[in-house]
Amino acid sequence: MDLVAASEHETFEMIRGFLSYLPPSAYQRPPVISGADPPGRRADMLLSAIPRDRRQPYQIRDILRAVFDLGSVMEVQRYGGSIVTALARLDGHPVGVVASDPYAAAGCLTVEGAEALTRLADLCSTFHLPVVTFTDQPGLLIGTRAEQRATIRHGVRAISAIYQSTVPGAEIIMRRVFGVGGAGMTNRHRLIRRWAWPSADWGSLPVEGGIEAAYRAELERAEDPAAVLAGIRARLDAVRSPLRTAERFGIEEIIDPRETRPLLCDWVRDAYAALPASPGLPSFGTRP
């Protein structure tokens, strides 16, 4: 069950809304409408949308509403939990949307999130919708229950769907990009237009909680473990700045979050120009 409606009338309204983003068939392009929302609109709330405390969550849906055309964000798999999947418009152009919700499992990739991600990737591949990804991904969910549910198997299946997709993509790195889950949010072997906010943070493992594990022996030998821990944390914080990564071209550009919508509206025109003149079915079949 993807969505729940309160009445039959609302059900048909939801169906009409969903179909309005898609072309009549896989052999046509998605329908572009006249955008009433200015492409250059800048939402000041984006400046403080990501808390300075990396442990503090935030409302991802408020960010999506601030970036995409007003009233155009339609979630299409509400069962995804930690992964929000939606259809939306940028200057009237339909796109697929993927984002993590830090209020659900801290945004980790779960079984339900992987299922939602797989279905959205295949939907956009079939109907030629460019995909915009808002990344704040701490990685695949771990733990006994996650192992029992084969979370890694579902997660890798979702990542395979993303890497099979050939539609244009853009990524906004808002905060975390860690582990296999972070690496699989977009195809990092293709040309994907990437922008990072100053709050971006990436690596193999998060520093929070990871220091105690990685430096356990050193901390156990120390006369003052708290002081040693503080020193290690300060040393790592000095080299984890996203600006250092950008200087070495690990990320294309770090932007003012308020510039997100104008940049994406400019990108989406190029994305649609790159779509094939004669679209057709994808090279792989639909996953059951």
C-alpha cells in the first residue's frame, strides 16, 4: 500500500495527480507545464534548516517544499519510513525526488526505505524523469533485527536500481554521506551534478561514536581518557571540513542553501535537453 485516501473522491484526485507527472507512455517525454513559481525564488529558511548539532534532526519535508515548485511535491511511497520518495516539479518540469528523513531510524537505509527507493528509481527510469537526491545518509541500518530482515540484501538491490538508471541526476548533499548507504544514494560513477551545503559531512564512518571504537586501545591506556578523546576529536574536526574536500575536487561546489532552487531550475532545463529525442523502454525489466 503506497498511499491512503480518506474517500473515493480523494483517491481519484490522487491518481490524477500522480499521472500528471508522467507521459502517456514510456515512448514519450514527461509533460512540462508553465511554472507559476519563480525559478529564482530563494527561501531564507534554508539557511537554518540543518542544525549545527549533527545529532539533531530536522524536518526534511519543509526543505522539499521550499525548493520545489509550490504545491508540487507529491509523496508516492509513504511506507518508506526513513526514505522519502516523491514526484515534484522544477519550473514546471516533473522530476523524481529522494531524501532521507532523520526522524525515522536517523535516516538510515532500512528494508522499507530500500523498497521505496527501488520503486522510485525504476519508475523514473521507465518514464524518463530526472532525479533530484537530497542526501543525509548515515548508511545501512545495522543490528540484530536488521540482519534478520536482510537489510543489506534489500539495500544493495536498491543501489543496483540506482546504478542501472540512466536518467539525468542532481544531488544536494545536506549533511551525512557515510558507508555503503551514502555511496549508493546516487550513481557515483556517472556524471551527476552535485552541490553541497556547508553542513555537508562525509566519510567511511561518522566521527560521532566512531572515535571510541577506532581509538579504544589508546583511550583505555590514557590516564585522562576524556582529554585524549577531546584531542582526537579536535584533530579530526580540523580535517573534515567540506571546504577541504571541495578544494581537492571531491565535490563540485559548495553553495549557499538559498541558491538550491535557482541552481536546480537551471539544471533541470539541461536535464530535459539531454533526454533522448525518441524515448523508449529501459534496458532492464521491471523488478517484481
